[in-house]
Amino acid sequence: MPRYYEFEVSLQEAQPRIWRRFLLRTTSTFRHLHAAIQDSFGWQDSHLWEFRLPTYEGTPIAGLPVPPGEDDFGRPMPDARKVKLNSYFTGRVKVEWCEYLYDFGDDWTHDVKLVAVRSLKESFRRRLLDGDLSGPPEDCGGVAGYDRMVHYRMTGEDLLEDDPDGLGTWLGDWQPALDLARLKAAFDR
């Protein structure tokens, strides 16, 4: 029977909590986990990212490899395409988690927690189980920018500009409420 990691991923500092829960094969790599987080939060994969230990130093676990000759800021980055999830997550410890940092400017830090390891009769690559609230729009300015976007959608007011219509145009069809059924259909395919 295929085995799956059940992950719960939540965005740090966002209130109310923005989170997703999904299954991913235990044979997957950190690159697959990155793609699952990107797709489940609605990110566009247009910024740097890394998985790191949840410590003050944030030692990298996996991410985008640094091309030869480019500065790695003194932090070697294991290639996420080659680092298997089972090299970090075992399912034998009560609490197993890491951080996922996306967009080193907006600093979207996610807690990635292993909830369980499941054996299922069905075979699939990944499956979205649950979640709440839409992921923030790309390049909105971090948590403070996200709060501004939510305020605009709830009131029609932009607290920072005199042109709320401009913000509405920039946001497009983004809404803070999550259409879980629609997201699940896209994620599971």
C-alpha cells in the first residue's frame, strides 16, 4: 500500500490563521513539497525559497541550488530536487516540523508540520484535505500588506492610498475567503 505524509502548513504571523492540510507520497522530495505549498496557497513560484530548521540560525534543509560562481551567503543549499522528505521526516517522533520561507522580501514563513504517516489503498501523487482562507497575493508587502488587502476587500477602503480602485484592479479577483472545493480540484489533479 502506498504511504503518505500528512502535512499541515500554516503561515506564521497571519491572523486569523491561514493553513492547508494535504497528503504527499513519502517518496517525494522537498521540491515536491515546495510545489504542494505553492499550489495550495496560490503562490506563483516567482521568488526564492528554502526549507530550514526551525531554529534561530535557520540552517537550510533544502532549496534552490546556488549556481557555480554565485554567492551562497556562506550557507550551502542542498538541492530540493535531490533531498527526499524521508531524510528529514520519519514519523517516529511526536513533533516533526520545519519552516518554509518563500519570498525573501515579503518573508512569508510557513510552519510545515508532519501530522501523521498514512498507508492508503488508493494511489495518488498528492491530495488536499482541508484549509482556511486564501493565501496572500504575491508581492503585497508581507503580513501588514496582507492585512491591508483584507481590509480593502471588506470595506472598499485603502488605508494607504487615495485610489482604492487602483488597489482593486491590482488585486483582480483575489478574495480572502477560500474556495476549498475549487482549490482541491486543481490541487488533486
